[in-house]
Amino acid sequence: MKPIRFFTIPFVATFALLQPAKAVAAKAGKHLFILSGQSNMQGHRPDEAFTPAVEAALGEKNVIVMQDAMGGQPIQRWWKDWKSPEGEKPESTGDLYDRLMSKVRPQIKGQKIASVTFIWMQGERDAKMRWGKVYEESLKGLHKQLSKDLGRNDVNFVIGRLSDFDLKNTRYPHWTLVREVHVKVADSSKRFSWVNTDDLNDGLNRRGKKIENDLHYSAEGYKTLGKRFAASALKLIRKGSAKK
């Protein structure tokens, strides 16, 4: 699946295009959005742009947004079957996934869920640790793990691709490899997509400090990321609804 571009479409116009989805959403049930990952997901604040966008499209009462993220963490803290490139399994895996699900389950108990969209922004740590060769299996495994736990075979998957921070792989040896995996996995299913982050790491950070090609995104970059996550997720939801 090709990345979804949002550089020329105004935010308000995007909302207008998505308004008709409200009537459908009201009849179908609630739409669950699960956001997780490491530092750039932790820096992303859904209330700034993501949640307003999905609520505008689907209706405030039809949306459940859950976020849980922690900076500097490898995917093994989410995927329970993770093994190193050498085939070794750590003593503990999946603890952050369990923490995430402990927040999700109470929110969906007794609710009719129309759709589930998993939004993932992670990979920096695995790139730094040279674990890129097992990242594709890990990413697909994580999606499958979530789908099984929720008892669904229609979980949408939005992946935030690593930015252009270290395209020469000088500081994070598997940076470009993980970037490629993000796109490869996104292209492997019609229910998957990826969003571009290459332009989000320049400008002023939340402390007002100027950054350029930084590991983390600017204050405005995080807002743009939220808009892109929302637009990508909503597009997948519309596609899924059209098939029913």
C-alpha cells in the first residue's frame, strides 16, 4: 500500500470530506484506536490533533482512543515471542503490551466495537541494537498477537515510518533497514498503511529550542503526525466498511 500524503490538503477540508462517516459510525458501534510505541509516540499527544480528527469524522461518542508508550524501548517489550537474530529469547517479553492491554480492556468491556485500528510509532531502539533483521517478523507478530487477543481478523494497522534522521546509519546501524521494514509490512495487507515522518523533525521543540533533522519531532511535527495518523486510520476504516 502506498503512503498517504497530506501536504496540500487543509485540515478543515479533510474534516469536511470525512463528515459523512458519522451516520454510519453511529449505527455500527464504537471505533477503537490503540496508539503505542516508543519516544515519538510518547511525544505525540492525541488530544492536539488525532482525537479531534477522528471525532470530527466519526462522532465524539463513537470513538475510543487509548495511548500507552514508553521512550527508548525495543519491540520485544510488546511482542511476546520475540527472539534475537541469534535465536535467543529474553527472560521477559511483552510487559509493555500487557500494560497497554490492561488499559484497553476496561474501556471496551460491554461495548460494541465497529473497528479496531492499531497505530504504531517505534523502531529506533531496534535500529540502534542492530535487530533490524528480525523486525519484520516482530511487527507482523505484534499485529497478530493483538488481533488474537481482541478476537478479530480485521484489525487495521497504521505504521509511522522512521524519519530521515540517520539515513547513513552512522548512529543507528539498522536505521534504514527498519524504515524499509515499516514500508514492506505496510504494503503486505490492504488493512495496513504507513505515514511519512521525514519532514517532522525540523523546527522548534516543545521547549522552544530549534532542532534540525533531530531524532525527535518538533512541536508542530507532533501535531502533523496526529493528523496523518488520523487520516490514514480513517481511510482504512472507510475501506473496511465498504467491503461489508
